[in-house]
Amino acid sequence: MKKKKSSSGRNPLWKFFTSVRLAIFLLIILAVTSIIGTVIPQGETLQVYLNNYGPAVFKAIKLLDLGDTYHSWWYLTLLGLFSLNLICCTLNRLPFTLKLFKRDYIDITPDYLRRVTNRYEWQINSPADSSLIQQILKKFRASAGSLREKKLDDGSVIYMAESGKWSYWGLYGLHLSILIIFAGAVYGSLTGFKGRIMLMEGESTDYAIKSSPNSEKIEKIPLGFSIRCDRFFVDFYDTGAPKEFRSDLTIIDGDKEVVKKSILVNDPLTYKGVTFYQSSYQSIPEVSVRVTTAEGASRTLVIPAFQRVSWPEAGLTLGLMKFLPNVHGVPAARIWIGDVTGRADALWLFRGSSKNITAAGKPYRAEMLDAAERYMTGLQVKKDPGVWIVWLGCTGLIAGFAIVFWVAHRRQWLYVGSGDKGTTLLLSGQSNKNKLQFEKDFNEIKSAIDNVIGEGK
Amino acid sequence: MTFSSSYLLSITTFIYLGAAALYLIHWVFRVEKVGFIASIITAAGLACQTVGIGLRWVESYQLGYGHAPLSNLYESLVFFAWVTVLVYLIIEWKTKKRVIGAFATPFATLAMAYASFSPEVQDKIQPLIPALQSNWLIAHVITCFLGYASFAVACGMGVMYLMRGGDDSDPGTGLRNSLPSHKVLDDLMHQTIVFGFLWLSVGIITGAVWANQAWGTYWSWDPKETWSLITWFVYATALHARFVRGWQGKRIAFLSIIGFVSVIFTYFGVNFLLSGLHSYGSS
């Protein structure tokens, strides 16, 4: 065994990491540097920073990764140091706490009891009357809780009531909880994912698009099942503020519809550990156009946005380029028309009106019959197996905090010493927290014993 | 309808103004009776405000919106004033030191005055947008504001500590010496910070649980979240410095004031100067 007389002789690195000075320094540094990411907008592209801040500041932003401050190398280093410091301080304190915890507070002398903060002494000028002592002990027990006793060599007895000794561990629970929260966050980010899904009504998908700031690359995350949006609703208050966003979703696993649920902003759907949150929506126009040939043959094409619709027999392909929901009271659409030769044309159509066009040398007539808006729901997709670890840590944090500040280690002693002249009664008490309340309780016991002694006389 | 919530809450503003003035008079001229009257008036203000907040809740149902009055800047300011007065009155009842009132009630008065008279603050009852339609709203706002209000009172005590002159044994006759002793103030300030810190922690956690339910992330480093964490760091510093390094008095008083500046920034600065998920608070 190495000698552990003082920590000054130890490894200087250990000394550095066990110092509370470092903890206070890190707390202050974390508080100050955390401001940066609230002032500089996060998650923009490098170009935006260059334009907004100029080349000199841009260099610093790029070097210190200030576009993603809270995941930058130096911020994570600070958090790592903070965790290390927390672990070292805790370990360093452990022997001291163990000593406090293991110490048996009944192993004391009457002299010690005469130095305790709260104390009161009675001298009874008669030998100890056992029924009187029993009565006093009954009062003591009623107020202080169960008693232990120890006989001293001279025949006197020390009775002790103790509570809340375990509260010394609250501090460890509290600090461990912070590490548990960190662990949960790390575990979640390693094993889970965050993504998004845009779904038209009626559409389904079996993958999500990974959310990654600062990157334009699209990465697909397979879900292992399919999700379909059956309908999307949006409702507004009279004031124009949104009232409800709702998606009716169906989960399809192995060709079977396994779950159906309507999700709201605060009411997501979870399936196989993957949770779908209502996060946004878009309204997508859909236009139906009737095309008629010179011979009188006609076909109605329903053209959704972002898609092309063909009439193969006529060699025509139509697309929706632009949609205005209200032009002088009617919807208007700019329609793209391509023919087999590869030539394309574009024209504006209004609902209920028609226009003549030429494609591949032949004349056609195009008429917009109707325009409808279809909704596309935006879902946030998340899998985070670490979230329960985080909640465990949070619970521990609050419980630990309450223990550290409000559960006191209380010790109360009653010394009964019988000498030649009579009996000495010595009541002493000590609490490491909430001393005012303890003093009150102590005085209550004191007056209860006073009463018993008074009656006995 | 004259007996409406906005009528009662406007009256509350003036009651708190009167109470703050009386507490000041009580301190400056050391008239015991005035302090007693100030306490009565503050309690009356609290009762009036409680009815006002309750009525506003009822009125929101009559409008067909039906939500607790904790949803926008106006309502949060009113609630902040309410909790501040409540926390102060509990401290006064426990310590019997009315001088603290001169440093605590002004926070409530200012919050109410800002809520009532600033053109930036709309006092209309607004419906809840989908993101706010959650029971976590009540838990989150109540816990956060218990923290904020305690920190306001602790800040007042910090100011008192720095103003208190001479040493504790000097009973003194001057204005500065009529404040509670350094020892008492230091202890009270510490206890109030501990209380506030617990509620701030619970507030941050309930916010995280709610965010996880609404958006799928319990922590997204949005400016409001980050500033609440900065505030948490400041008070954590104060607690550790006191516990382990034995900091007391002046340094803790300064930290208490710095901490409250951080609270103010978390509360207003983020809404008006920065953007983020909590920006609805500015409407």
C-alpha cells in the first residue's frame, strides 16, 4: 500500500483534475463560451458566414467551428474536461465521505457531548430511578426515533438516535446523474438517428432523409417498415393563427397495416423505437387539363406538381411549372408541354379558359378544368435509445439535489451518568443541515424531559 | 364588463407600486407600522392578482380557446410578478424582515408595469398554436418562473448585501446599517439561490421532456435553452464556490446579481435580440 498522507505528494495531473478550482473555472468558461452559439446563427453554410462576417472573422469561425459551436472540438473538449473533473473530484472525496459514513457516532465521550452545538444538562440529586429514566427515554424516543445504547465502563449509558446518515451519498447521486445524462446523450447519438420525411397524401415511404446540418448530401435511412400518410389536415383560428396540424398515418410492416394513428404536434407516433413527429406541411397544387386534338379526340390529364404526365398516343408530355391559386378570382397555372421531337413550350392557363397550342406540328386545344390543392406533410423522424438514460439522469439530478440540500444527518444523544452525588442527564444534538428546524426539535425534547423531571420531583 | 381580468390586473400594478413605496418608506424612515401596512397591501395585491389570473383563465374558455394564462409574454410577466410576490411573502413570513420587501416588490411592480403599459406587450388572450398545446406548458412555465422569481429576490438580497455598511456587531443608525446583518443576508441569499436553482433545473428538464414530445429532441441548443443553461452554470458556480471554496458575502452577492442579469437575458434578451423556437414569447 502506498502512503496516502496528503494529496500534495501525488501526481500533479491528479491534483489538477481533483481541484474544485478547476470545476469553478470550467463552469465559468462554459457559461461564457456558450454565449457564442446564441449570437452567431448556427448551422448555416460557410458561404453565409463569409458574406455576413467578412474574411477575418470567417477564418476564426471556420477554425473554431463556430457554425456548430456546441459540437465543435473545443466545446466537446471542455465538456470532456468537465466530466473528467467531475469524476476525479468525486473519487477524491470518496475516502472522506466513507470515513464520515462509517464512523459510529455512539463512540463518544461525555466530554464530547458537552461541546456539541445543542446541549442541555440536568443534575438530579438522587440515584437514578429506573422508572424515571424509562419515562425520559420514552419521550426521547417518541421525538427522535429509535434508540441505540452503549454502556460505558463507569456504569453510565449513552443513548443515541440518528437519521439521514445516508444523505452523504446524495452528492454522489447528484454528480453521477450529470454523467448519466451525458452518457445517455452520447449513447443516443451513436445508436439512434434523426431524419425527416415529406409525404404527399396517399404516399408512402420506407426510408427517411438524414438531418445533417452544414451538408447538402442526401443520406437515406431505411426504416425497416413503411409509413403512409392517408390524410393531412390543417385548421386555423379566426385570428389566422394555426390551430391544428394533423397527419393520419398508417404503418405497414410486412404487407400488413399494423398501426393507424392521427398525429398532432404534441402527440407523435412511435413504432419499433422510431418516433414520427408532426413538424411541417406544404400545400401542393394539382391541375387537371383537358387536351383535345384537331380530330376531336381528347384526354384529361391530372398533373401534380413536381411530376410529368404523358399522353403517349399523342406523344405529349405535360408538367406544372408554376401555380397561382388566385388570379382575379381564378387559379392560374403555367403548363409545360413537350412533344416527341424534344421541343417544349410553356403557356399560362386559367381555370375554365382554353388556349390553342402547337406541338410536333399539330394543333391542340388545352383547357384547365380544375385546380386542387393537395397536402404534403413534413415529419420529423427520430430514434433515440438513449433518451431513457437521460430521463433517469434528470430524475437522479433532482432527487440528489433535494437530498444534498434538505436531508440532514441528525444525531441526538442522551447521556445518563450515575455518580455518588446523583444522576447526570446530558442531552446533546447535532445536525449538518437545516439547523434552525433542528434547534426547534431539540428544544421540544428538552422541555419534554424537563416536564418528566419536574413531575418526578 | 368592468370586473374583468385586465381590470383586476391593472389595479394589481398600482397596488404593488404602492406596496413597494411603503416598503421603501418603512426602510428609509424605519417606521414599523408602515412596514405592517405594506405587508397587508402586498398580500391584498397578491389576492387581487390571483383572482385576476383565475378570471383570465375563465375568460379564455369563454372565448373558446381554453388554456392556462401562461402562454405569451404578457401572461408570463403577470405570472412572474405573482410568483415573485408569493416567494417574497413566504420569506417575509419566515424571517419577519420587512426591509427585504423594499428590494423584492419593485421587481413585481416593474414586471406588471411593463406588462400593462408597454406597447410591445399585447395583453389580448390569444389562442394556443399547436406547438404550445400540451400539458407540459403549465409544468414548464410554473417551474421556470419559480426559479426566475427566486433569483429576482436573491438578486434583491445581493444588492442589500452590497449596500449594508459597517460590520455586523454595529447596530448602527444609518440607512445602510438598518438592513439585516451580513450574516443573515448571506444565509438568506444562499437559501433563496438553492431554492431557485432547484426550480430552474426542474424547469429545464420539463422543457426538455416537452421538446422531446413535440419535436423529437430534448436539447437542440436553441438560444433560449442555451441561455437557461448559462444561467444554470452561473448559479452552479455560486453554489460550488460557496460549498467547497468557502466563498461568502460579497462574491456571492455579485454572482447573485450576475445570475439575475443572465435570467433577464434568458427571459427577454433571447426573445427580442435572438431568434429561436421560443420566439413566440415576443408576440
